[in-house]
Amino acid sequence: MKYWRETLAVAQRILIELLRRRRSLIFWSIFPVSVLLLNGFILAERAKLSIDQAFNIAAPLTLVGAALFFSCLGGTVATIVSEREQQTLKRLFISPLSGISYFLGIFLAHSCIGIGQVVLIYTISSLFFNASFNGSLILGCLIILLSIAAYVGLGFILGTQLARRTEDVNALIAAFGVPLLMLGGAFIPAFLFPKHLQQIAKFNPIYHMNTAFLKVSANGSEMAEISENFWFLVGFTGLMVLGGWLSYRRMLVVERRL
């Protein structure tokens, strides 16, 4: 119960701070909606699909490949860098708050933002473009949670090891994120890639997130049909969470020396 209360307190503090600033939440709403509309109308035109078919494909790609990437990965990096600049970690050392609770609190806060984006994207897709979620809700939710955990874990790695100032956040996201997003099918579906790019994309974890969630959401696929993508995602998520935790522990050691 102690860890649970502390985790909720950390998550609540981060979310309240975001609500006070508001701009970040507004931008995290505008961005996925814009990408959703662009993806949907481009697919409808270029792939000769009906509007509802196009948005059935665009919604899962936009959510996992773009929205969660920037809110959960970019948001985690920004939160960690901001906490270091504001000396929040220094105050953590003299408080009874445990490191585990702090780690889980950041994860929970960005998970709430990610879930909000899920509701936003599928509400717009279904109300205005007749898109629908056709697969297992349990399997779809599991893929989303794994994707959020992978992004947050990677955010901890980048935020603790490579980013030192707020200015570093945009450079990191641009350098690592945009190429991976494009190759993962976030802006152009992977089935439209040339054959050699499709082979390269299979080494990209975002490709497996997108492919698994797209098949479940648009095609109603079951576990057997997405097993390769799903287990790749499970392995990648495990590595990122472990790497994020180790990077976080190393950052605490460094911060104590300063």
C-alpha cells in the first residue's frame, strides 16, 4: 500500500502540473488528430479506399505509431529533464519517497495521457468517419499497454543518459524518433513500402506495434495471427523497462554525487 500511495502521489503531481500548463495537453491532442485526418484522407485517395475503411486503418497507426510515441516517450524524456533541472531529484533523496514509486508514478502519469489519446482518436474516428474497433478489446488494450511501457522505458533511457537540458529533448526526438516513425508505418502504412524497406522495417519495434494493433483493430485478428509481432513487442518492452530502470538507478547515483 505504501508503494501504491506514493505512485499515485507522483502521478497526480505530474498530471496536475500538466493541467496547469495546459499547452502540452492541448498540443498532445492537436497532433494526433491532425495526423489522423491526414493519414485517413491520404489513404482514402491513394489506396482507393472508402472513408470508413481508410480511417479503420489510420486510427490504430496514428495512435500507436505517432500519438503514444510523442506523449509517452517524448513526455517521459521531458519530465525527467525538467525534474533534474528543477532539483526535484535532490528533494527526493531527503524524503521518504522510494525510487520504485517515483519510477512507477511517471509511468502511470504518461499511461493516463496515452489512454486519453486512445479515447480521443477512436471517438473522432467512430463519430465522424464510421471507423470501428473490430478485434478483441483485451488484446488491443494489452498491445497499447505494452507500447506505452516500451515508450516510457525508452524515455527513461534517453532522458537519463543522453538529455541534460530541455533543449536536448527536441534534438533526441528528431534524431531517433522521426526516422523510426516513418519506417514503422506511422505516417505511411508499411504495406505500401517497397519490398526492401518492408524487410528493414521488421527490425523496427514501432513496425511491430503498428502491425499488431492494426491487425487487431482493423481486421479483427486473434493472437495466432499476430504472434510474431506480439512476442517481438513483449521482448522489446521487457528490455526497455529493464533498461529504463537500470538507467534511472544510475542517474540517482550520479545525482547523489553532485
